[in-house]
Amino acid sequence: MINTTSPSILITGATGTIGSELARQLSAKGIAFRALVRSLEKARSLSEPPGGEWVVGDFSDAESIGKALDGIERAFLLTDSSEQAETLQTGFVDIAKRAGVSHIVKLSQLAASPDSPVRFLRYHAAVEQKIKASGMAYTFLRPNLFMQGLLGFRDPIVKQGQFFATAGDAAISLVDIRDIAAVAAEVLTGNGHEGKIYDLTGPEALTHAQLAAQLSDVLNRPIQYVDVPPAAMRQALLSVGFPEWQADGLIEDYAHYARGEASAVSSAVQDVTGQPPRDFRSFVREYAAEFS
């Protein structure tokens, strides 16, 4: 087990949805950790979680990352899926190796492969290979589509009773980010996870029409899923500020979903944490206020 008194864990992506949930869960376990933030201003705007300490660093600044990794045994690796993600993450691996980090836990993605037509899945596979080649111990967490991703459609769900995507009628085994964080917390604090790849899914695969039906049932008002052409979804993403590279990557991602390539259900959440993964209906109940 990891020492609970002095930080030997570093969380990157600490202010995002998964990173902040991971910090909360480590705090609840009484585990000391460092949480990487990009600026002092960002750190000052946040409250340090119990047992955690903010450390300032930028993936593009090797010196700052080296300082953040000083004395760290296990690192949780997560960045935004930007055009620079592969470069930044592989650079982090090199710095972690030099700093003496023994184990990297990387947040990857279900079906990561160097041969994938999806750019996100290719870059995750490239970073995974870099970590394997480094000689450090590794664990790769490969989650499916996040349930919390539906919060991005909050406005049309609230105002129009609709949400839009290009998933067709394919079933997807969505996963709750709280379950992803729970697996990460177990891997970062326990033993026996070295060299493992965990596919993280919910307990069932649902189509977007079935998601709409469960939303309707729980919220007690009609919610409709509208399947739109990829070009229309791409334009919508660009109109709300997504960079072209990222927008095109999301279109590729949804084509992957629409081909039925993300429907498999894994037992990894329960295997690692001892608790069953949350189902979508439970997620909607807990987040009902967000959709009202």
C-alpha cells in the first residue's frame, strides 16, 4: 500500500472532472497526494482537498513537471485530448522516468489502437507504447463514453427536450466518471495492478434512443434523441468553440460508436473496486437537478 502521510502520488488533470473526483476519493481514503495545476491563480481559486497539496506545473515546461514529480512514486496521467496531447504526454513519460517514478497510471480510451481511424485512439495507443517502452510499471485505464458527457447537452435537454449526436442506433456501454476515479484510486494505492489494462464500462450497453427514454422516465417529461449528420454535428462543435482538430476527432469518435465498436460490457470496475458500476438510470436520478 502507498504511504498515507507524505505525498507519493501525483494527479495530473487535477482540476478536470475525473481528476477532481479522484482527488476527492483519495482524500476520503486518507491518502496524501499532489495535484498538478497550471497556475498559481488557478490554485488560489480552489480549496486544497484534505490530504492534498497543489503543485504548479505545465506539461510544456519540463522543469516544472520535474519539480512536481520530485519524490513521487506513482503518477496519474491525464490531459485534454488536444492536438498536442501525444507530444505532451510522451514528454511527461520521459520526465517521470528521469525523476524515478515507478508506476504510471494512464487514463486512455476504450479500443485504443495504433491502427484506429480515430485520432484519439491512435494517440492514446502511442502514449501507451511509450510508457511500456520506458520500463516503468504501468496500468492503463480505458473507459468508454462518459455518462457525464451528457451534461454537455444540458441546454437543449432543458430548453427543447432534445439532445443531438451522430451515434445512430448503436448501443454504447457508457461509464460514470465516479467509477473511473474509483478504479484509479484503487490502482494508485494498492498492489497487483502493474502491467494491467482495464476496460471501464457501465453495467449495460444502451442506444442513444434508450438514453432518451430513461431520461424521459426519470425526469417525467419527454426527452428525444435526434440523430444528425456528421457535418451538422461538426458545425455545431465549431460554433461553440471547439478547435477543428478536436471537432474532427469527436466526429471520428462518434463514427466509432455508430459502428457498434463500443458496446462490450466489462466487469473491471467491480473486479478492481469490489463495487458494481453505476447504471445510467441511477446517474440520471443523481443528476436530475442538472437537467431541470
